[in-house]
Amino acid sequence: MSETYITLRSAADFEEIKYNTLVQFLKRNPKHYKIKTQNREGGGRAEVMIAVSSLSPKARRAWRAAQKADG
């Protein structure tokens, strides 16, 4: 089963923390999180994506609930 990645902005929303706080967590503990970069269609800086499995259990439940509501 392939890993599902979401943007840092949405991950911060699911974690109920600020975006910059999540960025600092990533800088301090890079081995704790699975991340990848994805080039943007319009060019510019690559977008950082984080694996859903790297989120807290509470955030994973919120993500699953959002997926059920969308689908």
C-alpha cells in the first residue's frame, strides 16, 4: 500500500497547531517525519508534503473523517 502525503498547511490544521510550529518540529526531528517535495505546476519553490502516517493519532482520525466527508 502506498503512502499518502498531504501538504504541511493541511497537516498543521489537522494537528491543530500553527504552520510555523510544524515547520520547526520538522527541522528539529527530521527522522521522526516522512516528507517529500513536489514541484509546483507554475514553478517556484517545491511544495513540502508530509506522510499521514507521520501525524499524531488524533490528526490521523481527523484526516480520515475529512476524507469520509469529502467522499
